[in-house]
Amino acid sequence: MSIISILFYFLSFLAVGSAIMMLISKNPIHSILWLIVIFFAISGHYVLMNAQFLAIVNIIVYAGAIMVLFLFVVMLMNLNAETEPVKNHRLQLIGVVSGGLLLLVLLSAVMKTKANLPVQMVVGEEGLIQNLGKTLFTYYVVPFELSSILFLSAMVGAVVISKKD
Amino acid sequence: MNAIVVSAFMGILMMFTGAFVKNRAVPRYLAIAGAILLFLANAIELKQGQPLFHINIYDMLKTSSYSLGFLAVMIGCLILLFLLSGEDIERVGHDVGEYFALIFFVMCGVAICATFNTLLFLFLGIEILSIPLYILTGSNKRNLLSIEAALKYFLMGSFSTGLLLMGIAMVYGGTPNASFYIASIDVGNTATSPFIIIGLILMLVAISFKVSAAPFHFWAPDVYDGAPTVFTSFMSTIVKVAGFLAFIRLFENSFGAIHKDWQKLIVVITIATLFIGNITAIFQQSVKRMLAYSSIAQAGFMMLALFALNDRAKEGMVLYAAAYSIAAIGLFGIVSRMNEFTISDFNGLGKTHPVVAFTATIFLLSLTGIPLTAGFQSKLYMLTSVVENSNQVWLVIVAVIFSAISAYYYFRVIQAMYFKEPNTEDPVELWNINGWFKSVLILLAILTIIIGIYPEWILGWLYYW
């Protein structure tokens, strides 16, 4: 077993394990910290696939910005044992059943696919920042520019929502 | 392409108007002019067959005269909405220019949804269309219901966006050579990878959410009820119809070969939508909420186009878009001039406001699907397409029964307007019913009748080239 396979399995178990921990931990702050661990594990996967830029951006955007936002929201909402909403067992059951069904479908798809392509690591140069920039500003330039409308509308919206009436 | 560029430009222009122009009426006139410009730009592209801007987009956007014709119908409805309810947009709050800017950004998303050829653009279109709507829903900041609706819409909408993205990722991984182009997903029945099937189901769920088809409709009544009425009018007509256009484009081009397999899912969604929309609408006392549920019911009828997915269904979809949007814009326009929305507030409207009551009657008849109105023609096209596709007559019968049920709650409003005495001690005031408002209402009613008698007038443009 090469060092890359060992790293791959380690990161995979880390990601899945911390995802489960995120779901089952009672304290919302702990959930968020576990989520950060997931993002680091996924960034590790990106590095293994030779996509360094994506790995760094993933950490900066998700583990940096989004997580801080989540923490702020959780702190502002002041979640603690007294304000915890009453859990509806019927809804929980429905959620478990429907989520389990989705898992079943996903698993059956994975089983059906012939796994004749092993995971390829550290091959290809698509993820390098030079190639990424070239593709982004030539082939994908129109979608790239159009996504600015999305951000512009979100910015206008944020101003409209937060401005004093 | 023309419509995308012009609407984005108009959005930015409206944004600056909101910042620098103090006169509150200016944004409205500018918006009407901008909507007409948008219509003209789209018409030029339809006429010339190519956009004004020659940019190499590697076929990521693909126009056909069908998509441009459909887009023209939606932009036409936007012009009518501005003409009828422009003053109501001004009344919502202080940031008039920004509201119009957000509406134009939504139209940019609508134009992308009409012309996308890759999954990347599908996602961009649906997101550009959704995010400004969350803001418009919550734009009435003094009303708690509006804020609650915005938060609910935002949370549920983000969740469905997540499902859409996951579906796109699955489909992307399942295509033979990892391609974003929607045509490359269609690899025939035998070669379809299980991942494409999962992606299909996830995308079906996500877009059903956007068009408020049951069982993914739970956000719709509260959001349509809580949002300012004029924005409810916008998102339950033009935006919902754009969702259907994206739906048809994606499923026809990507999953056409396995149409028979997912047709069963569409049947379930259609009948559930018709059932929940119609039955719940019966029990509503507020006309605005009744229209919200009836909008779900009409979405059920539009799902029939996805079931049949032949040429007649696509024609019927355009007719349905025009008929439903015009009638709903008219009705919401009237409702937005009232302070209270209960059915008893419509009592005796036939005597106090004869023009308003008469046009409202035509819109309600069109929504029910009475002959000579646009609603009848569009429902006829939808049902014919189902029979042409698979001879599933039982589905047609079910749809007709639900259409008959819908007559109950639509006719209740007509009955209140003409056969009940006006409330004397607490008369309902309709805000600012002037000659302009009345003439636009009459224009909408005339359009409803024209499309009902002569639908080829619109359909001809779909086969321009």
C-alpha cells in the first residue's frame, strides 16, 4: 500500500467520520467545528488530485468565510437547552425514512457501476492554477461574467434588506 | 443572448437610478421603457436569427425560435405587469429603483433559462432567477408575514439548489466523456448510467420545487401570501413559467431517450399537484391565498406538457404561459389595489366598480378554462397533447375533473361580485382606480379573448425559423 493510498483512506475516513460527528453532536458549535474538519479533509483530497488551487480556495472560502458566518449566526441565535424547540418524533421518523430511501438509491447506483476505474491520484494538470485561469478566461468567460450578475443581485438585495426604512 | 445582455444592463441602470434620482416616478417610466427595449431586442434576435453581440460562447447557449418566442411572451407579460402594477411597486417601500433592478436581474435569469445548453448555464439561470426573488419577497419590511415568507423561501430555496447541484454533479459524472452539454447526457436507453438516473431524480425534485409542484409545494402558499401582492404576481406567473421552460428544455434534450421511464414520476407529481392545489383552494377565505393555491393547481396542468413532451405540448405550454400569466397578472393587479383580500370584500364590486368587476370575471373564466377565453385553448392543447402522446385518456379525465372543481372557487368570487350586495357600513376602498388602470385591465381582457379565439397569433412566432 503506497503512501498515497494510505493518505486517501485516512482522509476519506476522516471526512465521513467527522460528517457523522457533525450530525450527532448536540452542541451546534461542536457541529460547526466538525464541519471545518470535513472541509479540511476534502481539501486534502483535492491536493491528492493535483488541484492545489481548488484546495486552497476551499479552505479560504468554506473553512474561513462561511464557517465564521455560521458561527456568528449560531451565536446570535443564542441556542441553548431552554430555547431548543420541541422535537417532533413523527417528523424525525419521516426524515429517517426518506433520507434512508435516498441512501438506498445512491448505494444501488454505486453498486451497479462497474468499478473498473481505480481512483487516480496526482495525475493531470487541469487543477493547476495556470490551466484553470486559462480555461476560465477563454472557454468559460461568458458564464464567468454572467455569474457576476448573480453576485450583483445578491449585493443589491443585501442593501435593500438591511437598509433602514 | 440579446435579452440576457439588455436585461443585465437595464438592471444596472435601474440600480443607479435608485441611487441618484430623487423623483420616485422616474424609475417606473424608465422600467417600462426598459421592458419595451428588452422586448425589441428579443424580437430583433428572433427576426435576424442571430444575436447582436457576436461572442464565441462555444454553443453553451442555444437559441431556437421556440425559446425566443417563449421569451417574447414572458417579456410581454412583464411589460403588462409594469403598465398595470407599476404604481404598486412604488408603494411597497422606499427602494423603488432597486426593486425594478432586481426584477430585471430576474429577467436575466429567465432569459438564461430559456436558452441554456449546458448544465452550468442551467444552474446560473436558476440561481439568478431565485436570489432576487428572495429579496423581493421580503421587501415589505414593516410586515412580519413578508419577512417570514422571505426567510422560509430562502431556506427552502437554498436546500433545493443544493439538490439541483448534487443532481448536476451526478449527471456530470455519469456522462460518457464528462460533458456539461445537455445533449451529451442523452445516450439512449441502454447506455444510461445509474448516476444519470439519480441525477435525473434529484434535478426533477429541485425544479419541481421551483415551479411549486406537489409534493414540493409547501413553501408556495406562505410565500405567495406573505410577499407584497405585486411581487406575488411576478413570481407566480413569469418566473414560474420560466421554470417550466427550463424544465422542458432540460428534460427534452437530456433525458428524451428515457422519457417513458420518468413519465410515471411526472404522472404522480401532476395528479398530486392538481389534487392539493384545487382541493385546498376551495377552503380559502382570502382571495390572495386562494390565488396562491390556484397557482399550484395551474402548475399541475402545466406539468401535463412535461408528460406529453411532443410538439403540441410545447405549443400548449406557450399558450398556457400567456393565458395564465395575463389572467393572473390582472387578478393580482386588482387584489393589490385592495386593503383586505377576503372574498366578502369583493361583494357588490359589480355595482361599485363595473369595469374592474367585468375584467376580473373574464380573468377568472380564463383561469377556469371556459370556451372563448385563452384558458380554454391552452387547456385544450395540453389535453390533446396527452392523448396524442400515449392515449392515456384516464389522465385527461382526471385533469378535466379537477378543472371542474376549480370552477367552484373561481366562480365564488364572480358570485360575490355580482350577486351580493355591497357592504354598506364598511365599504371596501380600492386604491387609485384611475382611467389608466382600467384601460390596461381592458387591454388584458381583450388579449385573453384574442388568444382564446385565435391562438395561432402567438403560435406562428414559434416557427419563425
